Amino acid sequence: MTTESDRTEVTPAQTTHTATTHTVSTGPEAADADIRAVEEVVAAVERAQRAKDPDAFLALFHPEAIWTTAHGKVLVGLDAIAEFTRAVLPAATWDGRVTYEPAHIGFLRPDVAAVKVRQVYQPPADDPTGGSEGAPLYIMTKQDDGRWLLHACQNTEVKTDR
């Protein structure tokens, strides 16, 4: 997560580079509190995935969300996302560590953010196969109560030659 000292002041449509290697495209409405809240949603996704906790993961979604899995399965609405997540997440077979880092945050409007995420699955030390990487895109919307929720997301697997 970035801190106040990590950012530089920018004018609308400029980009600021932060100490945590991600960028934030800001406009006049991009408040530090919103940037931190969006970063916290990404961190909460990481915690839920590491814990294989469907309830924590599902709490991050807008009721009318759309989610496309890394393998192209399209899930429309929280009920469909919940059914899939409850079946797949607790039974996930990876035993390593997963990290999620915002690589780019762009505010499309004061209440809509596009977040490109770097997702890395690191295998246990004794696994010679290596890890895998994803490049999800999260479109988040700010709710009337100030919470940011996942609204339209694409979880894209990064294919590498090995």
C-alpha cells in the first residue's frame, strides 16, 4: 500500500509513480482516501484467496457484478459468482503463496476505478514446476456509503513459455 509520502501532486490526466511500483492515473476527483480504499480491496482479495475463504471474497462484490474467470467462464450477478466461488475456492489445489498487487489504478470517474492487478502464485519451495501469474482487471464502483466494490472483473491467466 502506498503512503502519502509515496505520491507526488499531479494535475488532471497525469500519472504518478509510487514507491510500490504501481501507477495511479489521477484526475481532480482522485482522492487519496479513494486510492487507499481501492488498494485495500485488492489486499482483501489477496487475503480471501490465501485463506480460500469464499465469504470474505464474495463480500467484495457488487450485487450486479460480472466476473470472468481466468479460463473464460462468465459469471453474471452475485448469485452466479457465489455458486462458482463456493464450489471452487475452498477446493483449490495450490499450496504455495499468492500475492496481488495493484499495477495501475485509473479513475474513470470519481466513483469508478479501473485497476490492473499483478497476481503471482508462488509454489512451495520443493515444487520445481515454478509459479504462475495472472493479470486481472477490476472495474470497481464506489457505493453511496463510500465502500468500493468489484463490479466488472476479468481474471486473466498469463501464459509463459517454459
